[in-house]
Amino acid sequence: MGMAATEIEALIVAGIPDAQVEITDLAGDGDHYAARVVAPMFKGMPRVRQHQAVYAALGGRMGGVLHALQLTTEAPVEE
């Protein structure tokens, strides 16, 4: 059994409150998602640390109830 996209988004926003999150169900099966997470806290942070922050927000669900997550992270673009 997979997770709902809304649950993934809620967990990420709970862990990274100022994040903008877009979730896409890649296979329509509730197991394979893509997530785009944009957060000010990512500014100057290496990509691997950005991904670790998202995984931490998911609370250990990656690889268990959440089977696959294609992750894109970035800091907001300043104009």
C-alpha cells in the first residue's frame, strides 16, 4: 500500500514549513512519485543535504510505505 500525494506534501511542509511542494504521481499507483521542493533554507546548502532534509521530513517512510521518490530540490530564485 502506497501513500497519498497529499500526505507526502503535508509531511514535507510540516518538516520544512516554508517549502513550496509539488507532487506528481508518476505511475498512478500511489508508490512512484516525483517531488519538487523549493525552500529558502536550501540556499547555499549542497544538494545532498537538501535531499537529506526532505527525507528527514518524511520520517523514515522512504523505502517503506513510500516506495520511490524522484526528488528535485532548490532554493527560490531571487530577482
